Amino acid sequence: MTCDTKSDFYPRDRSWHPKGLTPAYNSTVLRSPKRALLKMPTSLSETSGPVFGHNVLGEHDADMLRNAVVDGDPIGERIVVSGRVLDENSRPQPDVLIEAWQANAGGRYRHVRDGYLAPLDRNFSGYGRCLSDAQGNYTLRTIQPGPYPYPNNGPAWRPAHIHLSLFGASFAQRLVTQFYFEGDPLIRHCAIVNAVSDPAAVDRLVAKLDLDNAVPFDALAYRFDIVLRGRNKTPIDAGHG
Amino acid sequence: MNRRLKETPSQTAGPYVHIGLLPEAAGIEVKQHGISSSTRLGSGMPIIITGVVRDGAGEIVKDALLEIWQADGNGNFADGHRGFARCHTDFETGEFRFKTVKPGSVAWSDGSSQAPHITLMVFARGINMHLHTRIYFGDESDANASDPVLNAIADGRETLLAKPDTSSNNSYRFDVSLQGEAETVFFDI
């Protein structure tokens, strides 16, 4: 069932994204809708969206090596994560609020509900934020997170990952995802990763080692580029493309 | 050649989503955040919307996070993020509570008007890609009757209607059901 009005955005490719129900990831079994999603065109309610400026950011939000320091540097491998935010039409996406969260080097989250036995790091919170610049570029500095166990269909392990939340200029572009690290042998065993069925799509969730951006004698670097939904080109626009 | 890029695939927000999106709920103090469970819209009647999120077994989901985006009382989208709010479901009770204003009507793509509504997105462990729905108002029968989105729903339209709380002024109840008999209608917009 659909309305026949044209949408301002390309429809989401629901076979590229993970399906709602992926039983190997047990938590989806009771939390995925059984009814088909109702396909609707966008209206101003979705083409508009919240806009965030530098006024929402704290001074060291983009630097997780510093933003929770109590009495020293956090423990772990120092890394720089950077990339570019584009839309599906390859247009740079400026002023995208990127919110990040992650476990510490031991795989422990600073969260009242995480009771994993690995220790907390008093100098690390795992909370970070930044805005993409005019060319869509972003950079975060942090610690390489550790893998950790979680209950799935029996005990399971998450590969090292960092969660990202993104706001484009339109609420229709809203995206929450996670990225992994090139070469991690746990990636192929992870039920949450494997909720994405296309290997090419999984590869898009893997940050690549970026030695050119490593800071000598300081921090390794990884590259993670992000693509948000793009506006449906009108026939006139397409002629210019 | 006009070759489209593919969108970055979604992944679940997971159980520790609060660290990144509502750090105080996780127990992390930040000096500057700017996002709360209240919108900051200048015009419109103040309202409170409370509810819970249930799973397919009827259990209350206590690790969900919800976001709303809406027009002000005149049907205009304010600058910045004043029409945006974010709330998690309480770790003990499972309840969420938004403070906002009742939105005015917003135009549909053909120029006709939509009934007052709030866009709602739901994130949680076990939700591989956020769920997108709308909160309409049960006391807007006339406007709802001609709303193009509500009228496209064959079954489950009532799941999108916030119920006015008869015991308190300007309060509404909106429960989300991820799966099951009262499953909320979710959109692919």
C-alpha cells in the first residue's frame, strides 16, 4: 500500500540494510515488526530536520582522549578516525552532527547497565561528538575499543566497534550505525554484522587502516566514509549530473 | 555517468546507546549537550506525551531511545533544533515522557494539509534499523479524517493516535508496540 506521490528522497534499499527480523541476532525476534512497513512519500515533516551548530558541542567533544580525563591519559591504542560524509548523489554533507559511543580498550562500557568484568578506565567515557565541515569531513580521536562478550543465542562476542549516530539536513536522512576495524577476525562471526546480508554492504561498515593519516609516534589512523540518503533528482537535475 | 552511491547500512543502536545520545542517563557528566526530552518551540499549547514501548511478548522495553521532530503550534518548522527532543525509556519503569507543544498542521506534497502530528523514531537493542512512525492526536477527529497518511493505513490506524488523558489537562498517552496484536504502524518514508 502506498500513496502515489513522488518522494523527495530515494527510497531506502531495504535489502541492503539489515532486515528487521534476523533471528541469529536474538534480540530482533521480539523487537521486529511483523507488519510490512507502510511506504509513504516524504512531506515537510521528513524533508525538514533538526540543525545543530557548534553551540551544542563541548570543547573536547571530538577528542575522547581528553574529554573525560581525570588524572591521566586513557589506556589503550590511540587512534584517529576520519572520513567524509556524502549523500547518494556524491554531494558533501556539511554540518552533520556525528555522535559516537564505544567501549574502552578492555571492552567495557561506561554505562550504569554494563556489568562486564573488564575494568572501567577513569580517564575514558566513550562519549564523543563532532560536526562535519563544509566539505563533509569529520575527525574523531579516541582509543581503539576492545571486543566484548554479550548474551545472544548463547555467549557471543562483538568485534571491536564504534557506534555512530548521524543527522543530515533532513530527518529522512537519520542514520544510526556501527563501524568495525579492518582485519578483525570477529567481524565474520558477529550476528549483528551478519544481519547485513550483502558482503559489499558489510564491507562498507569496516573502517580501513589509514597509515597516511597516522600521527608519527602518537596515533594510528582509520578511515570511515559515510553515505546518507540523497535527494531524488528531478529530470532537470539529472541532466546536469 | 550518473552513478548513485549506496547508503551506509544501518546497525542497531544497542543497549548502551545512552552513552552517545543521552550521556547523563548512562552516568556520564558532560558540560554541554543541548539535547533533552523537551522541545523549545515558542508557539503552541504545552503538552506532555508519555508512554511505554512493548515487545512482541508484551514486555516493556527499558533500553529504548526515542526522538521526536515536529512543527510549532502554527505548523512552522523552527530554525535549529528547537523542534527536536530525545528521551530514553526509564530503566525501572520503562516510561518515556516528552514535553512539547501541540503542533499545527503541515502541508502535504499536493498542498493540502495534514493533521497535526509529530514524527517519532525508535531506537533500541534488537532494532536493526530505527523505526519511523508518527504521533497523531486522538482529539483531532476532523483533521485526522482527512489526513493522507492516516487514510493510507488499512489496518492499525488507531495505533498512531495519542489518547488525551482525561484526568489531566494537555497530557497524552502514546504507547508503542514493536510487534504483536497492537503493533504500531511503522513507515518506510
